[in-house]
Amino acid sequence: MANIFNEPYCAIYNKVPHKEVKPGKKQVADFHYVKTIGEGSFAAVLKVSEKGSDREFAMKILEKRQIQKENMTARVMRERDIICSLDHTFIIRLYCTFQSETHLFFCLTLAENGCILDYLLKYGSFSLPVSMFYIAELVHVIDYMHSKNVLHRDIKPENILLDSRMHILLTDFGTAGTVTAENQRRKSFVGTAQYVAPELLGEGEKYTCKESDLWAVGCVLYQFISGKFPFRGSNDWAIFQIVKKCEYKFEEGFPELEKDFIKKLLILDPTQRLGSQQTGGIGELKKHDLFTNVDWEGLSESTPPKIGPYLPLSDSENGSLTDESVEIEEFDKLSITAPKKLIDNRQSLLSQQAQSHPDINKHLNGNELIVKDGIINKRRGLSRKKRHLILTDYPSLYYIDPASKILKGEIPWEGGLEVRQKGKKHFQVHVPNRVYYLESASADASEWCKSIQDVKTMVQERPKT
């Protein structure tokens, strides 16, 4: 895309909906390419800086030939027109558009802190203050859009960006549509399976409406807290069947206030959803107890809470790994604690390890010794999975199902790894783009942290080969 960005072309400046960019023709030569943010089948998004001002933007580049091939010309133009018609702090802004013989260029607000989905994947879930804050901002911007008779129709974490102050920027209006006072419905099939409202899947007339966006809000809040979709299936068709029946459940530990709010949104009949015209509109939705302390008009000036996970079962150091002490004791008896540095009798230890841990040793590299192992709970959102954690001097951190002895995964060392103790039982392993939340059955979080740090030091001191 860097080559495309530098190609010669005939620039045509269409419109400047905001005053940030001076009137006049814009062209590729007015911008420096910085890096590629994302790429798709017929579009790419680049980070660019404006020459002269050094202001940074997101430049969306669309290939004309592919747009025509996919019959998406109307969609692209509609996206441009809808963004231009909206002016809100929490909505991505279009500064200017221009084109070459082969490509279209949309100069957009740069979301300095990326996509909220990246944070959700990293932390597994969001704490209640974080979830409430971002859902409040999402509700606030939906209220504004609906007042302009605009339906987004594809609200999901991927389309919620974060600006330099960590406030939301709603993006991707490619599937958005407008309604009128006489006709409040759109009949085209759009959206993403996990967030699609049931009225778009019905046996009779299929449509989306303002309440369809509210359904998506319920799905997003559920995902923020649990780390999972409320409606899950092996493929889109299977998900649609579950959505049509509104079959979902809350896991243990799901907070009651948020549960009540979601229940009032995930309702098959759109007219009965909280926030519908029949229930008093979004103004009534904003009165829900979930938003008791929200200053709606001051949201954009407020300070967002620091992003962190929702781990209700790990809040107390008095918690336990349930009634599994017999199985834990059995593994403790089988454990081998190998030396933390390479020593003379390494081959003997490897042989002993292979004999004592045959079901575990088969998952290891043939020349790596177990430094520490034990039973832990691996936490992610509301899920809590019991695992046998294996630290080796390779270095590696494996986690194995203690019942089936099946290898479930590995915590990667590549790119840097940091460990942090959070209590007697709890510790975290930080790697790029993810945090692992671990709870030790033996309340030896400090030993785990020390052992992992010792292995890191050992690897650093290991002679280069």
C-alpha cells in the first residue's frame, strides 16, 4: 500500500465537512506514509501525516476495480455521505476524500489507541467500571445517531476504536443506513452473526431498525464482562438458529445489575426492548440503574477508567480451587523440581523425568527439564479452567489438562515475558497482546514468580551458540 500511496494520480477533492483541513484540493503528495494499520480484500487503512502541519490521520484506500467487481459502489458512497452527515465526538470524522484513476482515498480521524477489541483480547474481559463507561459512551453515540435517523447496523467491538484519550470512536459505516419518520426499517441483510438481531432472521419480513442497534449493545456488554459471545455456534447458520430462539445464559459470577440490563435488551420482540419507542426511547434506557452515576453531557470530558479484567472469583485471597485437593496432592507427589541451572547430571534427570512423567514428558522438547510444576486455575473473563502448569528451562510454560493429560497450550516467551505477583495465590504472566491470570492451588505465587524470573535470567546468561 505504500507504493499505491505514492503513485501518480489525478486528485479530485470532493468535500471538507469540517474546518480542520483548509479548503483546497488535497492529494496524495500532501501526506507522508507512516505505516499500514490494516488491510482487507478491497481496502487498506494507513497511518499518514499531513505535510506542513504533521497532523496524523487514518487514510482508507479503496481499490475501484474491486469495488465495482463486488458491486459495492453504492455502499462506499453511502458510507461517505453518512459519515459526513454526522458530527459527534464519539464518531470517526471524515476530513476529505480524493481519488486516483485506480483508487479512492478517505482521510479519517486517527484512533491513536487502536481498537477496543484488541484490549478485550488482551485482558480477556473488562472490569465493571470499564464495561459501564464504554457502554455508556456507546449508548450516548447511538442516541445521537438515531436522532439523525441513522442506523449503524454493525455495532461490535471491532468497530469501536479508541482515541488518544481512550474515548470511543465509532467507525465502519459501510453497512449503515438511514430511515424516515414514515419508514423506520431497512430490509437489506447486513451485520455480523454474533450481533445480528432476530428481526433480521425471521420467517416473514426481515428488517433492521433502531432497536437492532440496541440488541447489539446487549451483546457487546455481555462480551465485555464474560469475554464470550452470548450467542455461540460452529458457524453463522448455527448462530442464527440460536439467536432466533434467543437462547443464551449467564455464567456464575455475572453481575446482577448488568445482567438485568442485558435481559432488557436481548428480547425477541424489538418493540419490547429497553430503549424502543414503545418503552420510552433511549432516554428511558439511560435511566437504568447501570447508569446512575453517568454524567451524559460530560462523558467526553471525563477520564476513562484504566482498562483491566473482570475476575470476580479471584478478588479474595481466601478463595480455593474447589474440592479438588486429592487430585492436586497426587500431582504434587509426582512432581520433579529440577535444578534451575544446567548441571552435570542433566541426562540422568531427563531420564528420571521421562520415567516419572511419561504423560507429561511426551509434550516436552526432548532436552528440556521441568523447573517447576503445579496445579493452577487459568482465568479468562468468567471462565476458570484447572490446568497443570509446567515451567521448563527451554524456556517454556506449558499448560496441560490434569485429567486427560492433553496439552492445551503454551504461554509464549517470544517478544518478551513479564511476571507479576498479585497475592499469595494470584500471579500474572504478561506477553505482547495478552495477559494470563493464574491462581495457584498451593498458594505459592511468589515461588512461581521467582522460578520464572530465574529461568529468564538463566536464558540471558546462557552462552550464545
